[in-house]
Amino acid sequence: MLRRYHPGMDRGTPTAGARQDPGRGDGSATIVAGRPMPAFGRIGVEPISGACGCEITGVDLTRPIAPETLAEIMLAFEHFLVIVFRRQALTPDQHRDFSRRFGELTELPQAPTYDGHRDMQEVRREAHETKNVVPSFEHFHTDSAFLERPPLCVVMRALDAPRYGGDTAFSNAYLIYEDLSDGLKNLLDQLQVVYSGKDIWAKNQKLDPDKRLRLRESHNLTEQELENIHPAVRCHPRTGRKALYVNKAYFKHFVGWNPDESLALLEYVQSLAQRLHYHCRVKWRRDTLLVWDNRFLLHRGIHDFMGERRHLVRTTVIGERPVGPKRS
Ligand code: MN
């Protein structure tokens, strides 16, 4: 699908230091992830698909990162929404230090922690386990939308990856929104969603013991803090670019809509995230490190592996309170 870039589309200005895209040599820009691809001089950047995601080369995250290199990493992150680094054998402290470049780390009330590190979580499935045992949804979602300030991004690294399968897939929520009709955009622009994590534990207790998810045992959030209302369309706080911010995970209903109406619209917009031309997919190897945006990009694990261990550890960076479109 061809998307044309209009100079007025994005209210923001390009990140400082960004050079012009070298393009295809005929003066036209390379459009990838819905926008002209910036030029990178200090890091290697290879887009994974036309929709989102890139692999970055030429960076060793165990060593100090020059400010100009960091600026390019941030530019790649903003443009591609998920950035992939290979062969990064970080210690937990190095993992945390790199994560803090994106913002302040936060704990999650529901996710199991990693090896005594309260600010690191893990997604682990042992070789003998055949089912998904962690709260990792098998549909496209953003993490923890029930929080007042849901995560900005997740920094995840593989300690162990299956030989085949167990990829993580992503879907670009800017592109989903931009392809909607003006009619549906206008409707969604006015809508708000109730997201709630109040019943995560109670629901889990009702399952058969062998079907239960491995949840974090305790947290210090109040009941009230586990439920929040957010806009159905989320704007980038600096550029104003809009993305769909509706997904099934922790969704209760649209404000002012009854459950049937809410479910009907939810099912429709959720189905849009499945379209392949919004996606990229990342294969994990040991020491692969990903940073993905948890505001404007949906993700899901693919549990298509058997008899092999998959062990991912992550930090979570706190985001801003979601900003909706300005009401006119
Ligand atoms: Mn998730």
C-alpha cells in the first residue's frame, strides 16, 4: 500500500540532528513505517518490514554510548517503534542503565519479577511446559493499559530462545488509525476507554491449577490505581501524530457505551491490528535485545514452539498519561 507523506501531517519537527534521507537516488524519499526514512550516519539501520521495526548494527551496549550515537538510536526508535540489537550480553545492571536512556523504570503489579530484581520482569516457559504460563496475551495488545501512566516502552533481552518459533510480532497503531475513514476517526477521537486490571488475580484463581498464569504474588497498588480511563486515540506528546489506543487487554467498555456496543466496536478495531501490512516480526536469539514502543505499537508473543525453553527478561519504562486528540 502506498502512503504519501504530507508535510502538514505531522505537527512536530524532526528530531534535532536528523539528516535528510538519502532516498533512492532519484530525489524521492524512502517511505517506511508511514514516513520518510531518516538518514543515519553512526549506526546501521535495516528496516524489518515496510510497517515498523528495524535492526540496528554497529552498537555495543555493554560500552559507553556516544551522545550522537544515542541520538540516532532514539531517532530510529521513534521512527520504527521497535528496534532490534543482536549479540548484546548485558548484565542486569547494564540492561537497566540502557533502559534508563528511555525514561524512568517502573515495576508492574502483575508480571513476575526476574531473579530478585524488583524492577525487572521475566517471560519464561520451560521446555516441559506446553502452554503459555505468563500473562503474555496471544492477541495484539499494549501492556498494562489499566495503569494511570502505562509503560512507554519495554526493553527485552533473550537469555534463551527456541531454535524455531516463539517470535514476537508487532502491529503499527499509527498506520491502523491513519487508514480509517474520517467518519470512524471522528467517532474514535471522541471516545474514551475504561481499562481495568482489578480482576487479574481473581480470574486466575478461578482457572484449573494447571491452567493458571504465573502472576506476581504481591504489589502495592490500590484497587483504584488498577483502573483508569484513557482516550481511544492516543497522540504523541511532541509530534501530535495519532494512533489507535484500543485493544482487548484489560478493556472493559467505552465510556457511555453499553457492553454489547463496546464489544462490537472493540472486535472491529482489534481485527484491524491483524492485517499483515501493519506488522513486523522478530526472531529471538540468545542475547537479542529489543526496545519496543508500548504506546503506538501493539505486540504479541507467538506460542508456536514446543519442547524448548524460552526465557526473556525485561525492564519497563514508565510513560506519560495518555494524551487524546484536542476536542474542537
Ligand atoms: Mn505484553
